Amino acid sequence: GRREITGALAPNEEQRSVSSFPLPEGLESGRYRVVGLIDPRQQLPDSRRDNDRQASDWLVVSYDLAVTSVTAEPFPDGSRITVTDAIVNHGWRPAPGRVVINYYLAEDQAAALPGNAIGRRVIEGGLVPGASSTESTQLSLPDGAFRQRWRLLARATAEGASSQTPAGGDANPADNARATDSWVSAGI
């Protein structure tokens, strides 16, 4: 894209603006920088040419799944829980394939290993940028879980993601998982 400055700038004067440009057609998911360049053909008199260009911080063009909330309510008999979670795609691209939310019981987030999943839900067709999904799911608890206190962890991933892009395609994998805010006990 391009923007033009009208009129002259006084010495040391700065002009700021916010500009929106569409991403180029066919741009692959990945990491990019936006470069601002003044007078690319060097047609204007300028005492210094070494300050005519500035690059942005890295811009990750991809999807960005985030678990924004998760709660767990035990059934009175202690055998099941109702999990309610909210997932959103904060990214610039659709999350490909299916979005899978796996649920884990853990004493803390670090203890929730992939092999310890107690259930999952699936969002078919992925999530487009800005879209969210909130749903409740009933899960059976493993034997003995009703006698313990635990946190429920929800972790979202896109099954159609390419391993060739950062974090399997997710722009910010740190927000893919969220635990319940308080300890949950299904004990009677």
C-alpha cells in the first residue's frame, strides 16, 4: 500500500497516521515485516538517506486460537462433569481443518500431559478470523477422580495445521490452553 504526505514537514516535525491495507492475494502463512520507505526513487532533496526506511516488528500471518474461558461443574453423583469453554480465533487466517479442544485433569497445567485427556469436543470446518465457539460438553470422570481436587485444562489445536509454519500455524500458541480458575472437586 501507499500513503502520501501533503504539504511540507518542518525540521524535526513528525507526521503519524494509521493506514489499513489488505494482505496480498496468495500470501502464505508465516512471519513478515512491514517496511515503510520514504521517497523510494530519491527524487526529493534529503540530507540523510540512511533514515528513510523503517521496518515493523514481526507480523505473524496465521490463525491464533485462544481458550478464553473454561469452567467445570460436577454432577451430584461425582461421576461426570459439565465443561463449558469458549474458543476464539484472534488471527488473520482461518484455523484450518477441525479445531479440537482436549480436556485434561491436572494438579497444575504442567501436569496435563497429552495422554491424560479425559475427553474432547470438535469444531468442524475450523474457525474464521474473529469467530468464536462456546459450548458445554458432558464428560465422564476417570475412576478415583471424584475423591481428588483438580483443575480442568482445555487445550485447542487445529488438526489441519501445517508443521511448516510457526507453532504448527498458530500465531500465539501460549494462549491455546486455559485451566479452570479454581480447584474443582466432584466428591460427594
